[in-house]
Amino acid sequence: MGCAEPAAILLLRGRAAASERFEALIRRHVPDVGVTSDPARALERCLGEAPPVLAVDWSDPTSAAAFCGRVRAQPGGDAVFVLAITERDGDVDGILAAGASDFLLAGGDGAGPRARLSVVRERAARDAASRQALAQTQARLVGAGRMASVGTLAAGVAHEINNPLAFVITNVDAAIRRIGSLDRRNSAARGGPWARSHGDGRAPSSELSDVLSLLEDAREGAERVRLIVRDLHRFSRAEEDRRGLVDPRRVLDSCVHMAMNEIRHRARVVRSFQEVPPVQANEPRLAQVFLNLIVNAAQAIPEGLAEQNEIELSTRCDAEGSVVVEVRDTGAGIAPESLERIFEPFYTSKGAGEGLGLGLAICHSIVTALGGRIEVDSRPGKGSTFRLVLPAAAASEAHASAAPGSCASRWPREDGSLDALAPEAAQRQRVLIIDDEPLLTRAIAGTLEPRHETTATASARDALSRIRAGERYDAILCDLMMPDMTGMDFYTSLAEHAPEQQRRVVFLTGGAFTERSKAFLQQVNARLLLKPFDAATLLSLVDEVVAAR
């Protein structure tokens, strides 16, 4: 019997003669009926195959009520629609007390039972749909909770990596500069004692060049780690509702870095970026869309044929001036019957356990909320192209964001390096370094010492005491979050004791922003430098603070 069909009813027959009449009654009005006399079998089927309606012969009220209780006691049993069938009005109270969902009085002409069965089936279908919608909502909330937890964890991990990475990069930069300078001096003195070679025939200058090359390789590796951590932090930021001007090309590049483990064995990445204006968007949410599309593109391509396949990322403007971002792959493509449903929540063409079917639905929701649209072109065996059309930010918004003194100028630099160090200041300046990470403090001091006089402390309270005692500094580099006294409290205290020193503060942070710190940074007019930073950026920013007096 096809009990899995939506119209199916499973009848548990009793031993009384009325069971035959009940079965005949149901069969006259329902096209697909399953029948069993075994309660254990009925329980197994209604919990496993889940027919919309389980009809129970209530001719033997004691046995029927006991069976109903067994159904309700099973995991998932409360979702089974139990229809009690009886010929006696007096059974109704006992039926409802036993936990049956509804009852059918089998008697009189056929019109009444027929109408009643129709109502019961419709009600059972509505109940099943409501339970399914509730289960989907619960799954979605669980998924959102997991994503939030992963985001929080990722931000914390990024913060913990940023601190040691900051002094690694700073020290390697310092070592490269010093060895490079020493190597140049040695090269100029080849005719002197430096020209003596070691037993392997290499001059000391050659050895220094080798060490310099090794350090430059280490610096490149550290830079790759920095970019990975930056991208992870960008994706995991909790500022879900904040929007700003976003360059989609930069976000695409970040997402490629994050998804490279999925991509590298499947396809080559091809970038076709035309110049486009920024879009007004929430950067982490836009990154979520891009990352989902790039990972989907990679997973549509089998492993092991990377040279024969490609994922193309492109940006351009359309005739209306909107920004168009495309993610094209040479993968398996999407079947026509799936193409119409891919943006539906919980619809997935992947195998069991490979996804909830929420990714593209969430992408569609995010893009729509930004005032854009998402489209797809696909042919089985020929690959797919997902196209995002986003409104470009107004020219006035882009101009305002770049204006001197605007909020954008206070936020972290992310270019990673400058072509050359800023020229040395004409006069050595006094710089106060406040950070509870001693290795980082030492690295910053080592970078600044050739050009500036530095004072370092691990305590904001100590720094405040120095300033209260009359010490003044041309630049103050202060960690945002510290255990004893935070950089925020230090900054606030300066307003009372030395307001002119507030303008000298540059906050350093590994990126793990609390709600308080996010609100604080929105309110104050202070510079912010994300760890890890390189020597060129640090020196340039100190010069900028000094020049702003």
C-alpha cells in the first residue's frame, strides 16, 4: 500500500466486527488506504513513513486508548495525527482524553463521514505543513546561531594571532632594513677587510645577501598570514547592520583567499576586473555572498582537473550605471528543474548531509536588502554564471568618504605596505607606547628608535601618571583593550588631565571589538591602526600625528 502518498490513511483494525465496516467506509472515500491489525507494525509505520492520518478502530476503547498513549510516548509521536473511529457518541470524551487528534462517528448515510474525512485530511495536511515550517525555522535559527558562534570564535582567533604576528612582522622589517644597510656598506668596502672570504669561498657580503633573501621570504610568508587573518576578521565582524562604501573587487580578492583550499585542486582563478564605483553595503554580509558563490562554483567542479577548469570573477558597470559582479565556473551546471528553485530556503540539489539549502536563499536576501538583484545562467555540463547587480554609491557619498577629516580616514589601513618609508622627520619626536604585550612594545620601539625617542609601558595607569606629572608626547600609541585600564578609559581620562594629548593618540588593536569599543570608536575622533602593521605604515602614521599639531 502506498502510505507515503499525501492522501494516505493507515487504519489499525481491531478485533471487533465493526472493523470491517470502518475499513469499507474509509475505502469508499479515500483512494489510498493502508490496513494493519498489528499495533507494533502500525506504530513503526506511523513513526517511520509518517502517513498523514493514522485511523484507529475505537471499538475496544481500552486497547485503543493504550495504543494512543504508546504513540504519544514515542519521540515524534506527538506529531502523528490520530483519528479515532467509533459508532458510539459516549466514546468521544475518552477519545479526546486519550490524546487522539480527532474522531469520526461512523453511522448514518455516507455524506457525513465523507465530509468529515475530507476535513480531517485537510487539517492533517495543515498540521504537517506547520510542523515542517517550524522545523525549518528552528534549523535556520540553529544554523544562524552556529554561524554567530563561528564568527565570534574567528574574531577571537584573529585577535590572538594578530598580536604575535604584529611583532614578527615589525621585527622582520627591522632586520631587513638593518641587514640591507649593512650589506650595502659591505659592498662598498669590498677592497677592505670585508673582502676576506670564508672557507667556502663566499664573501661576508654574499652571506648577508643570503640572510636578507631568507628574511624577505619570511616577510612574504608573514604577509600572507596577515592577509588571511584580515580576511577572516572582515568576514566574521559582528557589525551586521553597519553600511559603508565597499569596493567589490577588494572583497572578491579577500574571499578568494579564504576559499583557496576549496579552489586550488579544482580550478584556476581568472580575474576580469573593470574599474567600478564603490557600493553602499555591509562589508561582512557582501563577503558572505561572494564567499558562498565562490565556494559553490568550486564545489561544482571535480577535483584533480585544475588546469582544465576555471572560476572567473568579473566586475563591470551596466548601461544604467549599476555595478555588476559575476562568478562564472566551468562546472557541472544546474538542472533546469533545480534552476527555478535554487533561491528557495532549504532547497538543495546536494546530497544528504552536504548542506541545508540556506546559502543561496541567504545570498538572495542580502542582495535584495541592498537594493540589488541576483541572477543565474546555467546549462548542465557547461557551467554556471551567477550575476549580482548592485546599485553604485552616489558620487556625493564617495566624495564625502574621501574628504579630509572624514570618518573613513580614521579607520585601519589595509594596504599592508608602502612603496618606501616616509622621509625622516627633521627633528626627533617623543613617542609613548602603551601595550601589555612586551614583545610587541619592544618591536615598535625598535622600529621607531632610529627616528624618534620612545618611552614604553605595559600599563595605561602608568602612562596616565607620567602625563599627570607633566610629561608630554608628540604621539601616543595605545592598545585599545588592556586588562588593568583600557585604552578607552585612558583616552577619557586625558580629557581631564591633558586634553591636548588626546589628539596625539593612535589606538592599536588586534580586531576583537566589544560592543563598548565599537560604540566608543564611533564617537571619538581618534586614529586606529589594526595589528599586524608593517614598519612603513607605522612610521608614516606617527609622522601624520606629529604633523597634525
